[in-house]
Amino acid sequence: MFTVRCILGTSAKYLTSLPAPRQQIKLQNRMSTLLRPVAAVCQVTATPDKKANFSACKQLVEEAKGRGASMVFLPEAFDYIGSSREETLSLSESLTGDTISQYSQLARKLEVWLSLGGFHERGHNWESDRRIYNSHIIINDKGEIISVYRKSHLFDVELPEKGVSLKESAFTIPGPTLVSPVQTPIGKVGLGICYDLRFPELSLALQRQGADILTYPSAFTVATGAAHWEVLLRARAIETQCFVLAAAQVGRHHEKRSSYGHALAVDPWGEVLGDCGGEKPGMVLVEIDLEKVSSTRRNMPVQQHRRNTDFYQSLEKS
């Protein structure tokens, strides 16, 4: 089984500082008293080998369930990271294909909810245009697909001085709409994917629709991750007063691509509860205390102080 290799904040440390059997006992005792659900935020190193990727993710999900998690978060491109446009497209599937079927069976068998960060989903006109969606899928503990959010902001970025050159729109269709936050065992979860993190309008829209938790499964580049990853996640948590959970890809996927890692969990005050580091696969386990959301919003009622939309658009009308 994978070893948990995470740097943890004090509020989550007890979940991973003990040997697994003692952790589980302590966790169960703590949960029975406080009734706080536990989320597992995972970090993986996907390759073009879909079978190996599923095996690695399955081990993490099984370990997370064994440690008391009721919902497990996997990163963008959990299914695979291709080494070329052609390989990326050829490996893609529909929502009814083998990959999602395997994860549905896993969720049903373990009775655990899954957030599948960014699935390479064949588009509705696949046969004619060979284009895909980057889809965030929520599967419940019965193995049913509850929600599908298709990434709306695509990563088309050229940073020659940083060695970053990616054009996601070359083969990916932008999602047509946001989706409503999903009621889960850990709270109401708002769905984003990776580059969506840079657009506060999305997070605020989800918060207005009742999100307690925002999730940004990602495969950040090393250069952009080192500069912006943590500060963006903390900013989204602070401005929405939500928990933010961000599963991540880490390390070298193939000769052309590496990812930053540092799967992160942040509380509504902006405190980092857990960080998986930038080297190896693993997970961070965090209690989700929804009273923390309520108290933060009650003590600093930012949303009540927000002016109406016309006020913020007044400069555009002048």
C-alpha cells in the first residue's frame, strides 16, 4: 500500500501520524464523537499506461477508505497523461467506457464517494471532429454518476522563459456551463478543474449557490505551480470562506511533461491543513468541519457586505 507522505497542519496531523490500524481506531472514535466526515485528497503520477494508472489510484482509494475517508479526490488526468496530441485522443473514452465503469464498481464495492478530477471524455461529435472534454465526475457510494462538470477555462499558455507551452483548446472543447454544487457526505461540493482556479468569478458563483467546499483537481506545471499554486488556492478559500481541496499530479509523466504536485487542503480561513509535497504520490486526510464554514462567515460576513452586481459594473457604464 502507499505510504502517506504529506506535510500536515495541526488540525489534520493526528490522522496520519499514527500507524494505520491505530489511526483508524482513533479516527473512528473521533468521528463517532464529533461526527465530522473525512476527505482524502490524493496525489498521483499518471503516465500513458491506463492500466497502471488505475491500479495506483485504486490502491490510494482503498487506503483512504481504510483510514476512514467517506470521499476521495483524484486529480486532473487521473486516467492518463498522453505524450502527444494523437496519443491523448486515442486513449480517450466515453462516460460509458471501461475506465469510468471500473471506478463506479470500485466506489460501489468500497461504499465511498469519488471525485474524478479530469477525465478525457470523448465529445458528442467525436466521430466527426475528434475532440474531447476535460470532465470532472462525481460518483456516489452506489457507483452512480451524480454530476459531470466539463472544464470551462482551457489552458492555452506560452511561457518561453519558463519552458511552458500548452494549448489545451487544440483538442479540448470548453464546457458549456457551470454545474450546481453537489451534496455529498462531506458537505456541498463545488466543481472546478485546474486552470479554473485562476477565475474567482467561478468560485464566487459556486459559493452563492451554496458550496461549502470547492475542489480544483489539477495537473499544474512545475513553473506555474511554484509561482502560483498555493497562493491561488488560499485566495479562493479566503474570498469564498469555503474549504478548498485540490488533488494534484506530481513528478515526471513522460519525457515531455512533469507536474508540480503539492496536493493541498485549505480551510475557510485560508490555513493550509495538509500538503502532499512535490516528490511522490500519497494523500492528505482532513476532517471537514462545516461549523468552521459557518463561524468564519458569521464572524466576517463578507458576502453580506458585497454590493450588488450593478455597483461593480458601474465603471463599465460610465
